[in-house]
Amino acid sequence: MFASILTYSLANLANGFVTTVESYAILRLIAGLGLAGEIGAGVTLVSELLPKEKRGYGVTIVATVVVAGAVAAALVGTYIDWRTGYIIGGVMGLLLLFMRMMVHESGIYKQLEGQTDVRRGSLRLLFGSRERISRFLACIMIGVPLWVVLGLYGVFAPEMALALNIAEPVKVPTALLYASIGITIGDLISGLLSQKLRSRKLPILIFLCVGLILCLILASGAITTASSFYMILGAMGFFVGYWICLIATTAEQFGTNLRATVTTSVPNLVRATVIPISAAFVALKETHSASNAALYIALVAYLLAFWGLWRIRESFARDLNFVEK
């Protein structure tokens, strides 16, 4: 976790002083590599440090603040020069590193240090069991609708609006802002709902069902104005805000020797699904309207998510002091 924070903080700081597009691109790549490792390690650490009945609150705070950061960055970028923004981001990252250094190592993980027969972070162990692979893929599939909303409905919002005969212009930054605000609020609500219902799977199921209904409403042509398009996109963002429940249950699905490996890789592999999602959309819109093409992809994504939810175990308040063998 410390290495991740240091990597993206220094890369962001350096981005404030670049003079070429090439150096900018390389530094953004390095920052992305650093950022990719933090959320999984952070959620794993919080999950293992807090009491099992209360860990959902801690993970909810972590994930909600993470997503809120994207909203804050979009707003800050509107009023601050981009170089200054990168410098501020780099300095704040280094301050965060200082604060994180005061967090204790997980006691559950430290117990493994003397167990030489337990393999830690082993990909061979992760993929050495059909049941374990299925569990891993299930966690990934549950997260795919998030990137359908952000990477498809958000990024291709202008094309969707044209296909729906919305006369007013719909802008990508505004669409993504509404979706991100929805996700931030949804993360907070789903995390608290999970604690209230004492379940990880039930809030995800509720959010998936409503999210699918919203996709159908949008494709029906009932949305006729830009403002209503933004509002339903915000609502769709809210109902893929079960992200926090997914990250929490991912950490709870696997033993201590694979927990951080899986909790780090699942969010990144979910993000990677935006590549086939975008490619499928580009191919489908050649023969279908943009709104229908997006709907077909959304239906597949939600069906995969329902399968993934059926496949995983209910893990609320599960004792995490176990290992994969």
C-alpha cells in the first residue's frame, strides 16, 4: 500500500512539470499502476483490522471517499490550472502516505509469517482450483455493470442522446459527473444498507434489479430532454453503487494468503471490461441504434452479474482468519 501511494503521488507531482505529450503519457501510466494497487490493499487491511460485525462501516467509508475523489477532481479541474491540480494531487498523496504509515499491520496477516507451508499471493494457488477460479470470476462479473454505466452510457452519452431524439446537446463531462455523484451516494447507501440487512448479497441484488430496470426505461424512449437524461444517468450511477459491497465481499470470499491479491486484481479486471464493452458497442451500433446497442450490452452485463451473485457465498461478518489450501 505504501509503495502504491508513493508511486502515484510522485507521478502526479511530476505531471505538473511535464513539457511533452510523451512524458505526460508515461507519467500517467506510472500513476495508474500505483493507483491500481491501493484500493485492494486498503480494503483488505481495513477488513482484517476491524471487528467482523463492523468492518462494513470501515470499508464503506474507504470506498465512498475514493469515489468522491473523482467527483472532487472533476470540480477542482474546472477552476484550477491543470498543472497546479497535479501538484496539489501529488502533495496530498504524500500527506496521505504519512498518515497511512501510522496504520498498524494486520494481525491476521502477521500470523502467516511463521507458516512456511502457506503460499501467499500465489497465482498458481488461485487458479489451481476450478471452484476458486469460479469464485474469482463471479466477483469480476458482479462489477461489470458499473463500467457499462460509466464506460458506455457515460462516455457515449452524446450518441445515446441523438438515438433517443433528444434535441438538446448532451455533454460527456456532465454525464460522467452525474454518474459519478450517483455512484458516490450509492456506495454510501449500499454499505449502510448492507450493515442494516446484515448481508452483502441482498443489497447487491436490489441494486442490480433496479439498475436493469433503469436501462430498460432509458432505451424505451421515455427520456426526451437532456436534463432528464442526466438525471436517469445519475440514478443508474446510484444503482451501480453497490461497488463497496462487492469489494467487501471479495475480500471476505478468500483466505488471508490470497485476500489482498484477489481484492486488488478484481477491481482492475472489472475496469478492463470497458475494452470489450466499448468494442462491442462500436460493432453493434453499425447495425442497431446506439441506445439499442447499449441495451443489448447492458442485458448481457447484468445477466453475468446475476450469475456472479448467485455463485458467491454470503459473507457478512465472516471470520477472516483462514487460508486457502
